[in-house]
Amino acid sequence: MVMIRRWALVAGAAVTLASCGPQGGLDFSNFDPDLRGWGRGGLDTAPAAARAQPRPVPDQRGVISYPGYQVAIARQGDTVATIAARLGLNAAELASYNAINANTVLNPGAVVALPRRVAGGAPAAASSTGQVSDPFAGQGVRQPNAAATAGGAAAVIATTLPASSQPRQHVVAAGETAWSIARKYDVSVNDLAAWNGLSAGMTLRTGQRLLIPVAGKAPSATAVVTAPGSGSPTPRPPSSTEPLPNEKTKPASSAVDKPTSPDLGKTRTAASGNGRFRMPANGAIIRTYQKGKNEGIDISAAAGSTVSAAGSGTVAAITRDTDNVPIIVVRHDGNLMTVYAGIEDVAVSKGQSVGAGTALGKVRSQGVVHFEVRNGFDSVDPEKYLN
């Protein structure tokens, strides 16, 4: 169990990769491989794979109002400055509160936390006591809805959602990634990105305020039980209405006609040999790839034997988990990466070019190597890429 828990901690290590090569491709600067549960008996990732409820729809101003705080949802081309102007807030204050430049163009759907509550259809104002409260601490100052905006325009009625739908919030600390935050709250990283309008690269900034998706309702486990034979008619067997066919059975001693045997030497095909990668260690696969449960394969190998690069590429990152156990990531052409865990005595360094078969390290005493193939950020079945 100690070994398995140590392997599960591999998911907590943040892998910071070098920028892409001259061929272009994805930016892996925030890549953080989630290896939870790849050891037998490891952590259950079923809660993280559950779908969350959809994020509530904002009002006409782009504001979602919860009992404890409010957030604005960015529209196409919005900046913090344009949102502040729309809501009657100070742009510099709103930008500082969200740790972003006031003129930076936001992703459509990005969440901008409001430093204080704004009334429906009226500019936001400080509380009567002069206190500025932190809505992410659940201390938002409520203000009555204004009857009309300046100039006599009709006011927007701000509907406050029920407390049961209010999500938790998280302020991003230095070194955190979307993957580590999703693991912390047992939510899907895709749901976290959808709720907060994150970019495809899952880029975060220190001080950014995130909404944690509200879990969806689990399907009912109660099965519908019906009485035997109810609901559909019982089919009538053919033998009850038609006679059995008149079959003529040959004696067992009868000669059997043998077809001409094919020449397998002429018809067989050679091994495909189209696999992109070689096995990183000599041994048998003891656990296969299962999307969402085991993002790679586990290979049983002799302790102390060599773990080698599956293909030519560049060592993009060498990181360690909290027990100082190494993880090696090698970047290959075509946005492919390979990840190696369960090794020791690392024999390569970050930025080093390696070829297929180059020694990366040794198999640890536990005798299991975890191997992943990633296409961009998505895991794929390694066996489809092996020779």
C-alpha cells in the first residue's frame, strides 16, 4: 500500500516543460500529468470524472449573483476596463482584485470577480459603512436593487440564485495548475475550464479567482423491478408450431473432404512494424490503459533493469513527487509526449536529446514502470503506438 500511495502522489508534482520547438505545437508550460490511481488499489478518480452542473446563465449585464458574492462573465472582446464601465466600477480596482491588467482582452466566458456587490441596473457603490468586503470570503455587501438607471433607463433586475447553487471559490497560488486545483476539489479539469472560461492551454495566473464547479446530481441507483414475464409477450418456440427439419446425419466414420491447404509462407504478411515507440522496459504489461482510470500502462520489470526512451526526442522535464521519486517527460515530434514513472538513478538531464533506447534510469525496487503516451494534453492508449 505504501508503494501505491507513493505512486499516486506522482499526480501532485507540477511538470514545467520547455517551450515548443521550431515546429510549433501546443504550449506545455502548464502541463501537469494527473497519474492518480495508476498503481493497483490507488485513489479513486470517479468523483473527478463526474460531470458538473452547467454554470448559471448571467443576466443582461453579464453578472451572476449569488447570496455571498457576484461575478461578471466576459463577453467577446471584453477587458476588465469594459466590464468596469458597464457595471459602474473602478477599472483599476477591479483589475487589481482579479490580478490582471485592466486592458488585457479576456477569453469569452472568463470569470471576473466583483470586489463589492452591484445593484441591478445601477452603478456599484461602497457600503454605507465604508467597508469593502471580499465576496470570495462570503462577506459580500448587499445593496437594494435600483429602480432605474441614470437617465431614466429601465433597471436590470438582479436575480440572486439560491444558496445551494453557490460554488466555492479558489484564489490561485504560485505554482498551482488547473490540474492540481481540479484534483484538490475532486472535479473534472474540463468542468473547471468551462466554468471559468480558461484557454485551451489551461493557463492560470497567480491571484486569479476561480469558481469551483457545483457537482451534478448522481443517477439513481434504484433499479426498476418488474414481475417475470410482464411487459412483453413470451415468444413461442418454433418447434411448437412447425415440425423439426428432416436432417440426414452422416456416420462419424464417414470420410471428410479436406480442402487444399494454403501455403502460409506465400500468404502471410510481415509484422507491421509501424509502431511509433518501443517498449521502455523489458517485461509484461500487468495493467492496461483505461481512459479516466489508468492513463497509461503498467509494466512489470526486474528491479535495477534499464528504463529506456521509447523513441527519439528531447527530455522536456524531470520532476519529482513529494517522496523525491523521479518522473521523466520526453517530447517527440507531432505533439506527442511520453511519461515515465517508477524509476530511479536518472541518467539524463532536462533539454538532452535522446534516441530510441537511450537509458533514462533504472527500475525501482517495486519492479513496476508506469508509461504514458500523450497527444498534446490528452492521454492515448500506449499499446497503439508500440512496435
